[in-house]
Amino acid sequence: MKSILDFIVDILSQPAILVALIAFIGLMVQKKPASVVTSGTIKTILGFLILSAGAGVVVQSLEPFGKIFQHAFGVQGVVPNNEAIISIALEKYGTTAALIMVFGMLVNIFIARFTNLKYIFLTGHHTFYMAAFLAIILTVGKVNNTLTIVIGALILGLIMSVFPALAQPTMRKITGNDQVALGHFGTVSYWAAGEIGKLFKGKSKSTEDIQFPKGLSFLRESTISISITMVLLYLIASLFAGVDYVHKSISHDQNFIVFSLIQGVTFAAGVFIILTGVR
């Protein structure tokens, strides 16, 4: 009996296996073909492990940036990317986040079934981000593990039902029907933007009509824009920290410009790996 319990504990303590198990059960309940169940379960494990690998790359590139930033400005640096910070957090809070996610989805389904909020939140990766965020906040707030899962699931399920309803009047105006709702945790800001936009109806020019130089079209690629941004941040922080400090204490006599270029691109590569896992 003890060996069985130990086996169950081992499964529940591994976030990758736990999330894959949730995917497996979901596909089985939907009576999907065996090939879909198998591929979906394996891809879920692979995606989670890719997230962890990307987190390692991001942490590796941010560690020297944090030291440079702290030396230059006397404050701690932060991870300027939600995918990156969530993937890092999953190493410690992965199991709790996975459980909050699955029970939060059940709460969302319950609300849709028994209330007037008939919305099912299908933006899976955003659900996972919010579940991880709630796991971190509640755990740091000294809430015990079981209560963290219960409170986190209730909050997650509630906002997964309320946010689409908040944006639906605007979605209805855009699409002309109620067939599609917006599933995103930035909905409050989108709703506010829509309300403010009403004040300028007929007076503003759409960004779709703005013609940008074709030479800047490469910036549409997120990996490139992130690389450029991080390289610039590294260069600015290095200049404020002092080139001598960077050469002697951080880059081991490697030119700070070359060092900044390598670290900035490495960070972008880590984000790309994370996004690959998410997709």
C-alpha cells in the first residue's frame, strides 16, 4: 500500500507528468482517438519540459544582467517577460499551479452551466500563466497548500467567467454576433480602452492605416525585437555600471559590447524556446 501511495505522490509532485495526466483525462473524456490521446499527452509533457529548458537559458542570461543592474543603480533587476518569469516560477510552484489550473477550469464550467455567464475560457496558456501567478501570490502570502489550491481555483474560475462577459459588448460590436468571446486576462485594460475610444469616435485614425517603413518590418518578429531590446538594456546598464566593472567582474575581459550582444540574443533564444513549449 505504501509503495502505491509513494507512486501517486511521485506523480503529483512532478508538474510535467501531472499536466500531461490532466490532458490525458481530458482527451479520454472527449472520446478522442487513441492516436490523438497519445500524441496530445506526449506533446504536453514535451511542452512543459521545453518550458523548463527555456527557463534555464533565460536565467543564465539574466544572472549577469541582474549583477550589472544592481551595481549600476543599486536596485534589483526584474524579468521583463511574462513567459520567462512564469516558466522560472514553475520549477518551484509547478504542481500547485497545475492543480489550480485544472480545478479552476472545473469552476469555470460550473459557473457557465448554472449561471448567466455562459463563457468557457479556452485560452489555455493564459490560464496556465494565471494559475502559476495565483500559486506564487498565495504561497508567498503564507496560505497553506490545500487552501492555496482551493482559493486559487475559485479566483481563476471566476475571472475566467467574468472577463469574457466584460468584453462581450465590444466583441459583439466588432464581430456582429455572440459566437466568439475574448479570453484574455488583460480584458480590463481592453475594456477601458474601448470605453475611452468611444469618446473619440470618428475623430481618430486607425493604426491599421499607418504606413511604416518597409525597412522596419523585421521588428514584427518578436524574437528579433526582444533581442534588440535586451542588447540595448545590457549596453545601457553596462555604461552606468562602468565598463571596467563589467570587464573585470562580469564578462571576464570580454568586450562589453560583444558580451551584451551575446547575452541579449541568448535571452531572446530562451524566450523563443519557452514560446515553442507553450505552442
